[in-house]
Amino acid sequence: VIEIGQPEHSVVTTCAYCGVGCSFKAEMRGEELVRMVPYKDGKANRGHSCVKGRFAYGYASHKDRILEPMIRDSIDQPWREVSWDEALTFAANKLRAIQFEHGRESIGVITSSRCTNEETYLVQKLTRAVFRNNNTDTCARVCHSPTGYGLGQTFGTSAGTQDFDSVEDTDVVIVIGANPTDGHPVFGSRLKKRLRQGAKLIVIDPRRIDLVKSPHIRAAHHLALRPGTNVAVVTALAHVIVTEGLFDEAFIRERCDGDEFQDYVEFAADPAHSPEAVEAVTGVPAEELRKAARLYATGGNGAIYYGLGVTEHSQGSTTVIGIANLAMLTGNIGRRGVGVNPLRGQNNVQGSCDMGSFPHELPGYRHVKNPEVRSIFESLWGVEISDEPGLRIPNMLDAAVEGTFKGIYIQGEDILQSDPDTHHVSAGLAAMDCVIVHDLFLNETANYAHVFLPGSTFLEKDGTFTNAERRINRVRKVMSPRNGYADWEVTQLLANAMGANWSYKHPSEIMAEIAATTPSFANVTYELLEEKGSIQWPCNDTTPEGSPIMHVDGFVRGKGRFIRTEYVATDERTGPRFPLLLTTGRILSQYNVGAQTRRTENVVWHEEDLLEIHPHDAEQRGVKDGQWVKLASRAGETSLRAKITDRVAPGVVYTTFHHPVTQANVITTDYSDWATNCPEYKVTAVQVGPSNGP
Ligand code: SF4
């Protein structure tokens, strides 16, 4: 036990890791954080937490943090520390000069789902009101953008339909492409509790995740599908429900578009979509698929929880649509215990999407082509907003390589490490005249930067995060920003250096602007957040207390919309050179590329990335447990240690991506979701063989 001294006061705030959004009491002695205590009144976590939120905050005071702004004329020069004023003037002049020479569309921004709602709102405002284009994108592009598209098309808005409490009334749970015990541990514990009480579980995942078989829990069905075949599996489930007459006719008649339902029935009933027809493609025994479909359709309240194993595919959006189809078919929408629930990876993926950080949408998921919506912002901001959707992250990089996109402001995102096809990302960054990185650490992307603006941690600012259940939680300033400014202040300073005249004094004023312009946030104020503790949007005159469950009496879009989900095989094919399929995930103690967890002084964080390989595949290649292996794809290669396990099926290998040394994205391809460009991280054809190490 380490004696860490007694706290003098405490501040309630929100964890900055995953989309569960646990509340904590930050116990302080002066400006020193003594410990993080899970907050018993936190509605998302009710006094529980995982190891990351409780212990992994040491990165805030880590020696690697950059606290002074830095600039350089070219990336082969050393950094020069300068004042904030000089750095912001340098950045603003460069961006203005680029626009003067190459046009208004030649610059843009990438924001992060780690930032607060208020910060994200300001960044998209910077893009639209100061840069005067729509070139704003977010790291949600590479995770849950298909959720935005799929749920938007079917239900009318991109949001999980339930609160976490709802799981207590669930009878049958489908977990597809998610590993809640590692990725969303506090929700994972609640789910396990419900399963121990007798709820039935269907896991759809290429890998045998812990939930399939853990103490007192046995999944009724584990559909261990071949990576890349989600759509075929989900459509086969619908085929069984349709052809065996298990759908909820009354719900569909009342709540869904009838013509589109008829069209969908015709599609789903086609024998080509039967479990028997797709067995060879998916690798899932037809009888297991039939039993799973019957259980979901007839077992009582059915809830679907999904993660990046659904979205990060070339057909990510199609699978999200297919999941929504299943919920509508069975009437599992609009009450406790049911629903469609994307488990958001980062703390504020939901909020980052809500705040208009996509290049085609203004805050509240409203298209930039809509003149009525544009006029709301135009009259408030006093500028004309472009009605042309802007560039997505991959399009920005393509345009940079082509020479038409020359400057970028990247807030809180290490695209060189986290985006696919590392070589293409570095080529795009290297081709730009001005890369501004606003972050805590000199990350990999900063190697290509001309301006480095020090960022602030969640402990150093006020604001709000919105978790996976649409819960708006307060982030409260626990200590003064070590770098001098909270991130929203830096964005404001940059905007003003480029000629704007913003004068926000506190994030509550930004929230007031969000509420004034965004119907689903209309009644949200910091005062109401203080009073209620947290609020789930929509929160407006119709639901002044917020909305734990969505689509109760009708879908946001009116009638629910069934859409055909034709399975199209990914272009990423196995063959003699690359015969195995790689899929990826995360472990409990690490977080994404590890920028924070690796900078917390505790050995538990330093677990390395391992390559899980089936004993049969290992033996064929002469690979021993713990041995270094080379993992190669068409895009590149890397080395890591092998872990021989039957958690993965023959023909499938699996790894995590928490360490920069592993560089898993060196080997991922540039294939992406057809609707949103979300990268296909979850399917890469690879070869594995013994190696001597990195
Ligand atoms: Fe933080 Fe998520 Fe862990 Fe909660 S479950 S403490 S939000 S990382």
C-alpha cells in the first residue's frame, strides 16, 4: 500500500476513456490529484468503474506532455518553443496564405471523440464560419460512422435506443462484433449480471470472447462467423424470422413503412439468404443460425449490442441496417429491455457525431444541403455556410497527395497511428504546407507538423461528454490547465487570430448556443445538468427531463424503414500468399493506441500486443507459443509474439493495436465502408511465419 496523503477537496467529473461514461470523484490536495473514486450517484456506473478510469490518469502529469507551443518552417527543422501568441499568429497566417493561393477548400480540420461537446462544436464552427467550408471530420469516421448512416436511414437518427438500465429487463441478448468485458467493462459487468440471472445470450463474433464461456455464463449460441460475413449472417437470421412467420406483424403494421416491409420480406425470404445457403460463406452451421434466430424472435425482450466488429467493414453500414431490420421485424424497439445499442468506443463518440463534426452534417444530424438548417446557423454566426459537403479524412489525404489540400488543424487525434494504410497517411501529411497538431504529446502525426499546440486533459477543463446511452455528463475542471489553456480556448484563439471575434468565457455559453441551434439539445443547460446530474437527449419541450429510451411512440423519421441488405464479399481476399484472415480488438487494461495508458506508471499497462493463432495454423507454420512471428499483408508487415489458442478458429488470427511498436495499421488495407469510408480494420488477408523479432 502506498501512502498518498489525504485529499482536501473533491470534484465530480467523467471518465475520459470509453463510451460508458463513468462518473468519478476526483479527490484533490491543492492542484494534485490524489485519487479517482467511482461516484455512487453516477447514473452510468452507479459507483462502479474499471481499472482504466480509476487508475490510468497519470498521463496528465507525465513528463512527455508538451506544455509550450512550438513551430517550425519545415518538418526537417527542429522545433522552436514560442509564445501562444506567436504560434497562433504563425498558424493563422499559414492557413490564410494557403487559402489565398489554393482556394477556400484547401484546408480543413480533424477533431477527436476525446474532446468535449463544446470543443467539438467550436471546431466545426471554426471550419464553417472561419475557414468557410465543410472540411471537418472526426475520428468517429474510423469507428462508428456506419452507425450514423445505418441508424439514420432506418430509424431517423444516429443514437443507441436504450439506457444502460434497460439491460435489466432483457430476456435475450445478441452481442455482435463487441467484447464488452474488455471494451466497456462497467456495462459488461451489468450485462453479465443479467445473464447470470437467466437472460439468454447469442454471441456473433469470429473469436471466442469471454462472454461465450465464463463462470456461471454460457452463451446459448456462439456464431463464430468468418470475418467479413456479418451481412450474410444478419440477413440469414432475418430469413428465418420471415419464412417461419416469427415477425411482429402488429408492430410492423403500426410503426413501419408497409411498402418497404413488403419489399424487404421478398428479399429476406429468398432461399439464397437461407442459413443453409450461406453456411459455406459464413462458416456458421445452418442449424445454429436457425436456433439463434428463433431464440431472438421468440425469447421475450430482445436487445442487440454491437461494436466495431460491425462497423469497421466494407459493409459496416449494411450490417447496421440489418441489425435495425432485425429489431423492427421482431418489435424489439421502444421499450425497456430491447433495442439497438451501439457500444461507442471512445468517451465522446456520440457527442462528437451529435455536434456536427461530419463534413455533410450540421449539429443535430442535419444535412448541410438543407437551407432552413443552414439559415439557423447563418443568422447566428453572420456568415454564409457552404451547402457543399466537405471532405472526409481519407478524401483530405487523397487531395493532399494530389496537391489540392494543403493545410489541416488536427485536434486530439493521432491519425498516423490510428488511421489505416499508414504509408498513405504519411504521404498525405508530408504533402501539406501547414499541419497543426493540437495534442498532449508529440505523437506520430506531429512528425509531420509545422505547429504544435499543447492540449489539455479532461482534468483541466469544463464541458460535457455524451456517452453511448446519449447521457450528457458534466466534465468539471479539477486543476488548472498545465499548458495554459483549455482546448476550447485554443480553438477560439485560433479563430480570432484568423479574423473572428468570438468571446466565449465559459463552455456553458457554448452549450447555450448548441441548445439554441440543435432541437435535441433545446432544454440542455449547465443548470439543468447540475440539478439532474446528467441528461439523456433528446431533451426539449416534448421530453423536458430527457429521454432514456428512444422511438417509444414512433421513429424519429416517422415510419421505420426496412432496407435490403445484400451481402457483397469484401475485396480483401485470402490466397496462397496471404491465406489467413486477421481481425483486431482491444484488452481491458489498454486503450486504443495506448497514448494515455502507456503513460501511466504501472506495469499492468505495459502488456504487449500478441498475435492469437489457432494451434493447427501455428503447427503448420512451425510457430511456437511466445515466439516472435512476422505478420505480413499486401500493405506491409510487422512483428509480434504469437499466442497459440483455440479462441480463434483455424484460418483466423487476432491481435490488439495498443502499442506503436506493433503498428497494426501498417498491415491494414485501404478498403472501407461503401457508405461512410469507415476503414475495414477487421478483415485483412495475412501470412504468419517465425521471425527473429522486430
Ligand atoms: Fe472509464 Fe469506461 Fe472504465 Fe467506466 S468502463 S471507468 S468509462 S474506461
